[in-house]
Amino acid sequence: MQPAPYGYTATGRIRQKSLKNSIPSESSVAGENQYSKFRNTRTKFLNCPACNKDFSHRPDSYRAVWQHLLHFATVAKEPKHQEARETLKDIRDRKLSEELKKAREKWSAAKWRARNPEKSQRASVKSATKLKIERYLRWLGSGEFSEELLNKILEEKMAKWDAMD
Ligand SMILES: [Zn+2]
């Protein structure tokens, strides 16, 4: 694939003009957009984002690109590679913290369910029942639906469910 001479626009199109003339505050955002395509998948990381050197032949091109960036940013102190590495690190770290947060939430929800099997079952029955009642009321016609009526029927249904034990 031919490298885009001036990178990519926020929408992923090839930029037609150099960003040199834009104001500094814009260029940092543009820089992030230029690298944001690396946010989602490891396999896309085949070329150096700064100099476009090809690493696709390497068994782990993702790692090879990071090592290359590290070398040129810290040993060679090349500004373009320094900028690329900082931006990509920001993107990667933000993604990691998002994933960690999601995993923690999932884990604590699973833990809660394991500790509270009855409450958990009741909660899922309740939300499924609520959905059914809501669909039914909306099916009857818009005049029939109200949050109050929905909750009233829901409470009745759940009282029956509780009495079944
Ligand atoms: Zn490079």
C-alpha cells in the first residue's frame, strides 16, 4: 500500500495538503487522528507510522514497530518518531485502561451474581418481565402505556413470582 503523503483526515481519507500551515493546537489533534487507525487491531500495525518502514514480513510486526519506534525515539532522538511513539502510547494506554475498567466491572458483576444467586435471578426475571409488559402495553396502543401502569403490573407479577418459592 502506498503511504499517504500527508497522512489521513479525521474521517480516514488521504490528506491532500500538508498540515504545516495549520495552527499548533490543531496539529496535535490531527496527529492523533493520523494514528487512531491503530487503536483497534494489532494486525494493522505493519508499517512504522512515522517513516512508513515496512515490518509486515516480521513474525510479530506489532512488536517490531514498537521496538523500531523506541530506538528512533530514544536512541536516535528523531522528532517524528518521538511524536509518533508518544501519540501511540497515549492511545494504547487509554485503550488499556478502558479495557481494564470493563474487565473489573464484569468481574465484580460476576462476583455479585455468584454471591447473590437468588437476587441475581430475581433481577433478571424482573427486567425480562418489565420488557414483556412494556411491549404488551405499547402493543395495546400508545394511550395504554404509562410508566406508572408498567410498574404497577410489574410489582404484581413479581409478587406472584416471589410467592412461587
Ligand atoms: Zn520509522
